[in-house]
Amino acid sequence: MNITFPRMGNSYNAFAHFINRLGHKAVVPPPLSDRTLSLGVKHAPEFACIPFKIILGSYLEAIEQGADIIITSGGSGPCRAGFYGILHERILRSLGYDIEVVVFDSIYQRPKDFFAKANRFRRAAGVSWPRFFYLIWEAWEMVKALDELERLSLDVRPREKSVGATTRALDQAYEIMAQAETNVDIQAARDKGLALLRGVPLQNKEYLLKIGIVGEIYVLIEPFANLNIQEMLGNLGVFCDRAIYLSGWTKENTVADHDAALRRTASPYVNQMIGGHGLENVAYAIRYQQQGFDGVVHLAPFACIPEIVVKSVFPRVTHELDFPVLDVFLDELTGKAGLQTRLEAFVDMLAFKRGKYQLGGVYT
Amino acid sequence: MSQIALAANLAADAGHQPVAEPVFLGIDVGSVSTNLVLINGAGKVLHTQYLRTYGRPVEVVQKGLTALTGVLDDQVVAGVGTTGSARHITGHMVRADVIKNEITAHAVAVAELAPDARTIIEIGGQDSKLIILRNGVVTDFAMNTVCAAGTGSFLDQQAFRLGVPIEEFGGLALRAKNRVRIAGRCAVFAESDMVHKQQLGHSLEDIVAGLCDALVRNYINNIAKGKEILGPVVFQGGVAANTGIRRAFEEALQLEVIVPPHFDVMGAYGAALLARVITGEGRRKTRFKGLQIVKSEFKSTSQECKGCPNLCEIVNFSEDGRVIARWGDRCGKWQAITG
């Protein structure tokens, strides 16, 4: 089987690792580009959101590279993403490709379906269930390691002495990780990568502005979809933290009743499920305020219903908690100038509020 | 009077050679217009220029600077600030002392001219902005996102289509007797709605006034949604010249809307003020290359870097054949090589 999957952030390393270790062939979708976007836009319904279009374009590029089966995740609740796997498959088939999209829904909600699908890939590869679970665990270790590397880069970049040094170190760390085979290799690659990032020459900064990034999961995690906002903020000298990681860093590192706690936090503003990560994003923003962050950037695909609800809630959060939020709607535009302007102005505003602003210059 | 200007005057009084008066230049290169403002050390506006960009930012800045040579007598440019969507390329070109986003530049300008303003409405060629000020400090702002309906370019286009000079557009709206409702959510919808109403025989005045209402409605629903708009409200940017839009804002907000002097060049004015501050009112030496750059030949070329899978689009910006800046690379390796 030549298996491909949606490309999202740095996770492709771990997915490819798992598929290859299982004994199948992973077709890593090529890095997302303007071509990917054009392909997706051409074949997707006009009203679909930008994640749908990017992923469709990316599937087409993976098919060019020889992929014949696609694995993706499902979704539940009032967000269109739950239908995307099926819709993608229909579009690809109507274009004449003999391709199958296997959608893995939540293991908790539909365990039987999940295991039936997993079994198919296991049997075709001829591995035992214990081995299968071991490989899942191993890939999960890689997901966590990749996220740890990315998290450290967010802390290093705003302090780097020469522009781009952190990005170079991170790219190098990912390359080392891509070579890892066993779990021992993964842990060694992680340590090497962390050391590379810690080795980036830094300048002394008295204060770093802190901005939290919340939003729809795909545009939040995939840099191509968000115009690489983490790098843009880092280059402006801002430490940013992202609310959602695939490894669920937030989940594992906070309280045990994570979901209930989020609902409680959001409850003064949103008291019911609004789809996607809508409710969670309101809670994450409030949490950033409680943690002393300077502001929040809210990323949303253009016309995303859950995030539109969130956007309409934020003015009250801003007003009542005195906590600035910048809404950014993402669509087909790939020019960065507009976002750059808004981020610079937002950073100026936050720096001024913090009393860290020198008129005319950047904040100190 | 600032310290510098004072010192300059004292020196002149003492019978020395007249010391050149330091002036500060702000350049705002936007999508539609490019504006230059010259201020003195006291912040007084000495000279303004409003030029059309026509998609050629470098040429238009050179044209503006050429015109400046005729304006400057014994003054010396002691600081330059750039703003607008082409602020970075312009900043590299003239070697600006400060390169600042247009939201901050506009806010700085208003804080100087109308310190008690609490709301700024700015509508330019492609952008519309709302800036909320409290005690002279920006506390919130918003910009149009994926749609440019209701900005200057659209009004220009409609004026052209109706054969009305853009300068008369606002006055026409004020003469309306029975305003027609025009769909304002999207520029394309607005245009077809206007055409349909025209074909039904509504008067030009009524349609133009309806368009002004529609654009203001769009602005308020889109950009100002959820924001607390308090007076005094300042309205600036090229569209502020349109009295029809101004009246529509006053009616919609139920507040007086003030159009300040130099409303069309406020961004450049803000950039000039920032240049004055950052050079310590001329005490620190400016990085500005001087007006002779109008004779230089600037060129930009681009190439795709094949150094890694990122495939960054690198722009090389050169002056008289020598590369003075590069950008577009994520890893920074190209930015580091110039000259």
C-alpha cells in the first residue's frame, strides 16, 4: 500500500515513520505551496473553507507521487470537517483517480469501526497486534518530540541574534528526526535537536511580549495556512504560545479534568458546544489572560462557523478582562503584507500597554 | 519651539552663517496614493504632496523627492520615516530612520493633532481601518479582512462608471432627495444593485447617496462590529474628502465626525513625527541617504532559492547595480548578503 495522509505542521514525520515501520510505503505530501493551493481551489467547492482546499490540493500532489490510499481523521459536532474525508474521496474519484479515503473517527466514539479499519492495515502489513500498538506508541513518542522541538523554537526565536538562525536550527532538527528509526533514535534525535536550538546565539532581552495563538486546528498548526505566523511574531521579538498541539501538550500538562475545566473557564461567555474547537478557544484565550500573556491572536478560516461565533464573543472578553484579541481570517491570500501590518500594529499596541514602548522604535 | 529650532535661530541671530533648519520627512506609500509630508522641529506641516502610486512605488517616491528639492531652501532633512504598504521597500530605498505600520502612524498623527480623539476612521485606497484611542493610546483596532468593498478604489471605479468626477461625488450625494437603498455587503453586489436602480430611473443623486449609506453600513457591520465607538470621531484617509460618506457616518453613528486638516496625508504626517522622535529631534544623525537618490536607478529582481524544500521567493533590491537589500528568505541567509 502506498499510503498518504493530510499534511499538518511537523506531524508528517511521525505519520511517515509509522507507516514505513509498519511495512507499508508512506507517500509524504510535498511541502505545501502555491501550486497545492491552486490545485485545491480548482477542484474544491467554492464555499469550502481553506483547510479543505489545501488538503485536497495536497492529496492530488501525493497521488502524483504514487499514493493509492489516504488515511485521515474524522470529526464530530457542528463543523463541516466531519464530512471532509468523504467529500474529498468523491471529488478525487470524479477526477478519475482510483483512490480510497479511510476516515478514522474517534476511538472513544466508534471503537468497533476504528479497530476494524486499523486491522486492515495491520493484516496487510502482516504484523501482530502487540507490534502494531508498539509502533503506534513509538510514533506517538515522535509526535511529542517534534512538538517539544517546535515549542522550544518559539522561545528561542524572539531572542535570536541573527534573523533566521532559529528556523535553520529547527529545520535541521526535523531532518535529524526524519532519519530516526527506533525509539532510541527518536529520543537521541530529540536531544540533538534541542541542543541545536539551545545553541542558537541569543541577545539579552529585558522583557518579551507574550502572545497566545488560538483558533481552528488546521490553520493553527499548519504554517502554510497561517502564513507562518509563529515565525512572523518571533521575528517581531514576541514569544508566542500555541493553544493546540497534536501531542496535546496542553492536555497532558494541565489538570486531569481538562475538558470540564475548559468548559468552566469558557462558561461566562460560551456555555455550549459550538463546534470545532470554538468553546475551547474561548477558554484558552481566558487562560492566556490568567497566565499574564499580553494578548491573543485568533486564527480562523474565512467563513468558519464555529470561529465566527468565537469572534463575536471576543469583544466581551476584551472588554471585561482588558485583554486584547486580534482576529485573523485566513483564505486564499498568500501575500503576507496585510498580516504583517496588523501584527506590527498589534505588537505596538501591546508594548505600549505594557509600558515597554519607545515611540518610533520597536519595543525594548 | 523645539530646542533645535531655538538653537538654530539663536545662532542666526548671533550673526553666524545661518544654520540649516532641521526638517523631518514622512513618506506614506499606499496602494493608491503616495504622500509626502515635511514638518519642522515644532511639528508644523511645511509641505505636503499627494501623488498617485500607479503600482510603481519606487518611481513615485523618486518623483516626490524630486519635487521636494524645489521646496527645501536652507532646511536639511534630519530624519525620515516611512509607512504604508510599501514602507519596507521605501525604507530600504531612502534608508529611513523609522519604518512603521500605518495603524501606529495614523494614531501618532491624531494624538498630535487631536489629542482628545477617541475614534479614528481611516479609509484609504484598499484598506479601511478603525482605531480606538483612549487617552491618546491605541487600545483596539480593526482592518478590513478579505474584502475591499467601500474603500477608495471602489468609489473611484463607480465615479468613473457614472461619469462623475470623484471630487464631485460627495456633493452629489448631499443633494439627494430620496436616497435609494443599495446592497453594501460586497462591491460586486453593490455595483449590480446600482445598475438595476439606475435602469429603474432613480436619479443619480439618490443612487450616489444610497451608495454612501451602503458603504458606511458595511464598514459599521464589518470593521466596527463589537467595538465601542465614542466621540470625538476623526475621519481621515482619501475617502474623508467625500462629504457624502462623512454625512452617512454622522447619521449612522449619531456623532459629529471631524475631518482634520491634512486628512489625506495623515499617515505620512505620523511617519514624519516618528522620524522626529527617533532622531531626537535631529540630535542623532539621520540614516537618510539624501535627495540625490532621485538620480539612482533602483531595480528589484526575484529568484527562487533552491537551498531547501521551503523554496523561498527571494527579492533582490539594487541601487545602481549594487544590491542594497534582500528579503523573502525564511532562514535569513540571503538577507545577510548585500553589496
